Amino acid sequence: MPLTMTSSLSLWSILALLVPVGLALLAVGAAQEERAEEVAAASVIALAAAVLAYWLCGFAFQFGGVAFVSGLPGLQSLTAEWSPLDVAWGSGWGLLGLRGFLLSGEAYHPDVYALFLAHLPVVTTVVLGVLLILCQQVKRVVLLAIGCLVAGFIYPLAANWVWGGGWLANLRLTAGLGHGFVDAGGSGLAFLFCALVALSVLAILRPRRQADAGPARLPPVHFPLLMILGCFIAWIGWAGLVLGNPLAAGLIDPAVTTLNLILGAAGAAMAVTAYTWFVTTRPDAMAVGRGVVAGLVAVSSASPFVPSWAAILIGAVGGLLFLFGLYFWEQRVRLDDPSGLVATLGAPGVWGVLSVALFADGRWGAGWNGVGEAAQGVTGLLSRQSPAPTGVGQFQAQLVGLGALLVAGWLLPWLFFKLLLWLREQLRRAKAAHAAADAAAGASTSSGEAPPEEPQPTEAAAHDPEETPAAG
């Protein structure tokens, strides 16, 4: 069936657009009143930057070689995957797609457009998360540049490795590790990656908050209704974010995935509520709202592959990791992140990637990344239901993928921002040198020195008959 005729995929894609809306409301709810407008404007900038940059080149970098891993007929023209290692090490080491720029030429097909629409909510969510963390630290021009870079190159590069048929997805083929790197809902690729990009920029800027006097307290909530509304909207749309990928259609069960997402969020909400109730004697709107999102982040990768009890446990641990991260970044590092998204997306994202290799029971995901017999799906270390456990290999694949995302998410933005700062410094020095030269010239004139006299014409030249006007 052509991709565009699968109405459920389109519905999931539309539903997934609620996730960035929910995250924006969470950030606006946590912002001070005078900053709320600035945060809201950053959300619009994120959407525009993500759509245009992803259309221009990001989609091609991510899915330019997807025909090698997908049998969908409308995608068979996307057959350009670049790798410097194929000749020496064999196939399966793709790094970057190279076909589908501007969605034109061979990419001018309804199925390609449907794939673009299915992944656009993920791209928008990643860019929005980065800009919401940075919007109060950098100028809007720099925000726009960062948004375009993330949507146009940095995120598509990593996404090609995981979802576009790149080297992380092929770790079973190349290294015999499990089902390759598995990240069905983007716990690492989308959310952890988002936090890493923002942290990389903040590490250069080094914004620090003043240390709080007295014992540590939860950050204030300026618009609690917006935070709770954002939490519910993100909760509703999250299933679309996980199930909207048409390349995974038929490999995972929508009912299992959706229920596990709901249970994971509920587990996180209860864990965070219990903690805040114990510490402050009342539930905290900020903590509960962000905790639900942290639980969703944690359970996203594993939701198609784990039993329901594991989904609750994964979500609850993700919520508690959010609280630990909030204390660490706010009180120990004193990171200036009013949105709280570094704590919400960071540690829960790491836990979500690893939870696949712990709790996946082998019942679901047969054929994921082109791996697996009919009787065995993605299998974790704690599985007892699989006839041929591959949990150790899966755990190794998850560690390799996690390390690759850490390097790409941190190093590439750091290099880009360092380059921007170097260019700005060179421009500042050039302007300073020009101003110093002008000041020196002005000082020599005002010191009383007579300017050099112009040479006077000689007497012969003064009476040259050729230069004398004719009389009469």
C-alpha cells in the first residue's frame, strides 16, 4: 500500500505536532512574566527554522539512502548514502544521505512527502527544545542560526545513523550486536540529543545563576495552568511521535506502544508526586508537569518492546532522575536554564536508551533494523521469554549508540559555536584596528603639524603656452 494511503500514519503525524506545542507551554509556564513573550517568540522561530532547514537539506541528509533499508515503493529513488568506510570495511557504515534536497527531482513523490511530514514533528521538537533552553542566553540572530544548523545538519546526521539506515542501525550486520541500536521513540536521538546540543552551547557561554541562600527549593511556577496544560497536550501527542514513523509500520504494535507510554507517564507522575509531597508536604505543579514529560522521554525508546510493568518502572525512574537532574543543574552547577528542559530531557533520555537493553522481552520488534526471526524480537538482559537471548549484544549496541550520540550532540555544536565566536572576534579586532588607525590620523592632525604642502608648479610650467587659454 502506498505510504500516502495509510491514513493512520497521517493521523499519528498530526497528533505528534502536539508534542512541541506542549513543550512550549511548559517552558512559557516556567518563564517569568517579562520573559514569557520572548520564550513564546522563540517557539515560532523554532518551527520556522526547522521546517525550512529540514526541507532545504536536512531530509536529504537523513533519508537520502533510505531505499537500502526500506521496501516502500515510493522511496526507492533515495539511493545515495555516503560512507568513507564501505570500501575497506564493507557495507553498513553509512554516515550521511545525499539525495532528496529541496524535495525535488527524484524526491518529488507523495510517499517521500509523507515520510517528510512523519518526521517533521520530531525535528521541530528537537529544535524547539534547544531554542527554549537558549532563548534567554543568546541573541535571536544566533538562535536562528543554531535552529537552522540543528534542523539542517546536526540532527539529520545523527538521525541518519539511527533511522535512515546508517551505521548505528546496522550494528548487527557489521558487529553482530543485538538488533543494532534501537531507539524507537527518540529517547536518545531526539531528547537527549536536544539537551546535549544546548549544553554544548551553554558550556561556551558559561551562564551561571547566583547561589540560592538557605536550603534548596523547587523553582517557582509563574503560570501553573500553562504548565499543566502543556503536560496534558504533550501526553496526548506523544503516541504520535513514536508511532508516526512509517518505516516502523508493521514492526511494532500500536496498542502495546500507546498503553506503555500512558503507563510510563503515570508512573513518573506518581513518583514525582510522592517525592514532592514528602519533601514539601504538597504536590508541586512544575515538578509533576515536567516529571510526566521526563517519564515519557524515558519510556519512548522501549515502549514498543517491554511489558507493562516495565513501562511503569521505566517512567517512574525517569521522573526521579528528572528531580535529581533538576537539583544537580540548579544547585550544584547553577546552570541558568529557566525552562528546566536540560533536567527534563537529559538523564531520562540516557535511562530510556539503556532500558531497551534491560527490559525488552523479545516478543516485539522482530525485523527491527532488518534483524530477527519471526519468533524473536528486540531482547534485553532481563528477558526470559526468548529462545535465543541476545541481551548482552543489545546492551553493547545501546552503549555504542549512546556514545555516538554524546559525541555528535556535544562536539558538532561546540565546534560550530566556537567558529562563530572566532569570526566575531576577528571582526571585532578588524574594527578596533581600523578605529585605532583613524584615531592616530586625527591625533597627528590636531597636534599642530602642518599638512604636507602640495608641490608648486615651476615657472616654465606656469607659463606653458599650451595651458594658457587663447585670447579673444
